[in-house]
Amino acid sequence: MMDDTPEPVGPETDAPKSSESSEVVLEVQDVTKSFGPLSVLRGIDLTLRAGEVLGLVGDNGAGKSTLVKILSGYSSQDSGRLLLKGREVHFKSVQDAAAHGIETVYQDLALIPQLPVFENLFLNHEILHFGLFHVLNKHKMRELTKRYLDDINVNVPNVNAEAGQLSGGQRQAIAVARATRTNASILLLDEPLAAMGARESRLIIDLVRGLASSRRVSMIIIDHNFAHLFELCDRVNVMQDGHITIDQLTKETSLEQLTELMVTNYRSQLQNAFGS
Ligand SMILES: Nc1ncnc2c1ncn2[C@@H]1O[C@H](COP(=O)(O)OP(=O)(O)OP(=O)(O)O)[C@@H](O)[C@H]1O
Ligand SMILES: [Mg+2]
């Protein structure tokens, strides 16, 4: 039995929106990963700060999801180190990473469509009636779901609605809410806006920005859309050829500049590879 009362979302802090000066929560040092002869990650270095939203971009197959899987405890690197607040960690499983405050939201498999919103929110952390085994305290779960979704400004028609009846954006918002309901301090989002319309994207963008500013959740977000990333992120990292080749604060660059940088970088890689 557990009292899983969500932490209240505090008032907006005075912390600066960009988090350049805040504490480093996650460091990835020289991480490599190969699949047989295919060397996908060749020495990834990455830093994430408290309350920072970091965008990760790169071509299809660049290795973004591979990195997220390593950070989420789903798989492990061949070499290199992960440090949480300066301490090296070796995750044994996704549950182990979650116990260290790292949660992941995948585009698919996020929710169980046949279950109502409130049961999805408490999946694997159900609240039981005091003294009774296996009897869910649905009343309490409903109440806490309403309160938490209210706190983080997520609107769903009804917490009793089946998740399968919600829009893609609402489902994704519930998945993010579930990941942050407990004490996740780092949230990994693999293409949260894929296949979403403008209104739904707006919902998730607002939710992400709100969680970063009010709860100081740090996030790594994978997205192919630069315009989204510029709205969402404090910083953008570009993954090319198994390395992070560009690390830019979004406020210090523009969409055009970043695109140009990527193209220049790509051309010089081609020249190095083919000597032309
Ligand atoms: N379990 C695996 N076994 C073999 N190869 C894999 C495995 N997982 C990923 N790969 C390969 O590693 C490379 C990187 O894949 P990954 O999914 O990390 O790319 P990505 O950057 O997330 O791409 P996308 O933008 O298309 O999602 C790809 O060539 C992929 O085929
Ligand atoms: Mg991917």
C-alpha cells in the first residue's frame, strides 16, 4: 500500500528560463554502442542541467533512440560513463533508472487504451483501500488524478474516459503526467510530437515548458521539427556520425543558423569521408 499523493506544483519560480547556470543533473561521457559491426554511438558527450529542456536532433538512424534507451536503463552502453549529479551510475533496468528519477515516454505503448484515464495515471502504482488487499481505491485515484492534471494544466473531458477515446495529444499529455506524477527529475521524450496537429503540439509544448519551470524537471526531447525545438528547448544538440557535433543555446541561434550549421557540418563530414 502506498500513499502516492503527487507533489503539488509550486508557484512559478524566479529561476531564469534558460538554465545555463543551474546544477548539472546528468552527464554522458564518451558513451559508445555498437550493434554487431554497426557502430552507432562513437563517443557521445552530453550535459543536462536542472530544469533544462534539451533537444536532440539528427537524421533517421543517427542513434538518438539508442542513446535514450541507454539513459532509460533499457539497454547499456559498450563503454563510457553516465553520471547523475556527479555520481557514476550503472542502471540494471528501466525500474532501476526510474528509482534514480529517470522516466521515459515513448510515442507508442504509452497508455492502455481500454483503461480509464485515472487508472492509466496510477498504472503499477495503484492505491488500495486501507486494510483490504487488491481492492483499488478508485475514488482516491480519481480525486488525485483530477487534482494533478489540474495542477499541470492538462484538460481531459473526464478522468473516467477510456484512454483510447482521447486524442493523440491528450494521450501523450497523460503519459507525460504519469511519468512526472511521482518524483521524476529527468524525463526522456522520444518524438512526443510526432504525428500531432498544431493544437495538440501546443498542449504538449505548454506542458513541457510548465514542468521545466515550475517543477524543475530536466528533459531530453527528440524531435525532427526544428520549429518545435526552438519553442520547446533551452538548448539543442545535434547528433551526427555517432557524436554530438553541435551544442547550441536556442536563444543564441536562429532556426536558419542551426540549419546552416548542420548542412555545413554534414558537408565537411562528407568531405572527410570521401576526401572530395
Ligand atoms: N536492437 C538493435 N539491433 C540492431 N540494430 C539496431 C538496434 N537498435 C537500433 N539499431 C540500429 O542503430 C541505428 C540507430 O537507430 P536509432 O533507433 O537509435 O536511430 P534514431 O536516431 O532514433 O532514428 P529515428 O530518427 O529514425 O528514430 C539504426 O541503424 C538502427 O537500425
Ligand atoms: Mg528514434
